[in-house]
Amino acid sequence: MTDLFLQNWQLLKNDQERSEFIYQALSRNEAPDNFSRLPPKFDRLLVENQAPADLLLKVQSIRKKRELKLEECLKSRTGFSYQKSWNQLTITDQRDECPELSNLMTDPDTYIQQGHIIKSGKATTVAIVTSGQKQYFIKRYNPKGFFYGLTRSLIPSRAAVTWHAAQLLESIGVPTARPVALLEKRWGPFKQDSYVIHEYLESIHAMKYFAEGAEPEPEWSTVAKAIDDILFTLKRSLIIHGDLKGQNFIIHQHQPLLIDLDSLCSYQSPSAFNKQYPKDLARFARNWKEEPLASAYFTPVINDLSKDIVDPSSL
């Protein structure tokens, strides 16, 4: 993006000004690369200003080529501390480095045992833990046996996949519980337990948020619009979440965040994405079948997202 284009965009204060800016940019045939560097949620303004279909595809294609890759997240890079030894791999967001986090990463299992365990299963253990004055949300991916560990020595750990997914969402403007550290216990090339540590946020999931009280709260429309932005961004980015149940949208200070990213998948091909997308959207639609008040907010969202892909009546 040219400096002038970006500087002018950043001066805009509301969607009306942004829409006029997009209209003018379209009228002078601004390069697709400029539009591609705007957050995907603003592609709605391109659609509203009747941007040509080929321009929308070019913008999408440019973003996909520039998309944060898994292998980039598992290497030494700016802003992250990277350490790899025979026994473990650790990657830490430098913004979050502190004694509390270091202590947690030294012995995460003890902190999990002493913390508030939310889920304890064969595949994963999830807990809220306290280290000093800080709280963290930690997810441990448990080993599934020797042969599974042998397979995982050849491919990224489940924690690494989630670590990448969270950072990918951040990079496209989808709010999520920010990942602060990745830890893999190893024996040489063989991966054992792996962990992703996130910032902890006091929150309530969307099903409770929209079900509380007999009447809609004043903030409902704002939160619903923010969830709409998340879903639109995923669609424009060709990303399938894999489980869009209401419990995977947490609301922190009336701001929604998308969590539980284990099954998140980013597609390069629109046709491959379109085959999977109806399942994702249908799962989101089922959240509101028994919630008529909330459904009034989300039915238009679902209908709009389903255009050109699925029949809304089938959801």
C-alpha cells in the first residue's frame, strides 16, 4: 500500500467516510494491492460500492499469498523469543515476557494441577492458572501413545497448529484470546506434551450473553455486529473454524472473541472453501434456533453470509 493511501485511510473516522474513500479509490482504479492491505472486514465497502468481481478475487488472492504460514510461526522471528533444545521448544511473545510466565513454562503441569481445570480429557486438558499476580488460560495437548508421538515427530504438534491459528486470526483482524507462549516437550525429534498459553480474560460465552434477561440488552446490537464482522472476515479469508457453536464466542467487556481453534483450516481455493463453508454456517445458525430474541439479530447475518453459497432456508 502506498504511504499516502494508508495515511488517508487512517484519518477516516466512520464507515460513511470510509465508504466514500473506497468509492473514490474505485473510480480512479486504485491497485488491488492497496485494497488487499485493508482489514478484510472492510471488503463489505467494496461490495457496497459495486467493486468488480474480478477485483474482489484479486484482493482475496493477494491476501492468501501474504497469509501468515504455520512454518513461519515455528521459526525465530521478530517480536518472539525462540529457544530449541533436545528436551523442548519454546516460543514466547516478547510483549508478554515476565517472571510469572517464565515460572509457568518451567513447570506447567504443576500449575495446571493447582489451577481451575475446565476440561480434562484424553486429548486435551484446559485450565485457568495463576502465576504470581497474573492469570493465564493454558491448553495442554496430551500424548496419545508411542506410535502417535512417532507420527507427530513428522508433522507439527497440535499445540503448534493452534498457536498458528490464533496468530493467523490476529493478523486478519479477528479477535481471539491472544496466545503468549508455545511449549513443546520433546525427546530429540519425538514430541510429547505440548502447550499453548493464552492471556486470560474474564468473559461469558455468547449463548449465556444473549440469553440473559427477558429483553435484549442495549449492547446486543453492537456485539452482534462485531460477531458479524468476525464471520464475514473468516469468509473473505477462506477460513473454516470447524465448530462455530455459541460457546466458542466469548464476550469480554461487550467485545466478542473467537476461541477453540483446534480445527481451524485456511483454504487457498475458493471452491474447496465453498464445499466446507455451509457446515460452518449451519453450525452457527443452530445456536439461535431456541433463542428467538437473539435470532432476530443473527438471522439477517446468516442470510447475508449464505448468499451465493447455500440456501438460507436449509440452515
